[in-house]
Amino acid sequence: KVCGSQSGRAVDKMAVTGLHETDFDGVKGILESKCVFVVKQLYRDEIKQCGFMEKALLKNYPSDDFHTVYVCEIEKIFQKQD
């Protein structure tokens, strides 16, 4: 709930959640993750208000604080074994 709703600029998410950073074959990730994707970034752009086909979705951005969208290629997947 913290990671999806709090800004990393305002909150130290690792401290608040008690999560731990670890190394996955040279890439930093979260130790407690069930699955970690290592990706190569191919494209990024800022989401724009004019791009929304469903205007009702704009209610999720009351301050026009749109996200950045990324297109990536998956290079590796690390998955915990039960």
C-alpha cells in the first residue's frame, strides 16, 4: 500500500515498509519480492491529459500529476521458489 500510494520524494519507502535491498546478478532489487524483472528500457514518455480515451480516468490525477510510461524489454526474471 505504501509503495503504490506514497511518493519516494516524500517518504523513505524502504524505512517505512521494512523492506530490504539486495543484489540480483548485479541489479538492485527488493529481497522480499516474489518476482523481480530485469529490463532494458526502450522508450519512455510522460502521460498527457489529451491522451486519455476514457476521461473518467482523469479523476485519478486531480493535480494533473501524471506518471511516466515506459516500454521495456525483459532481460531476466528472478522468481522465489516456495
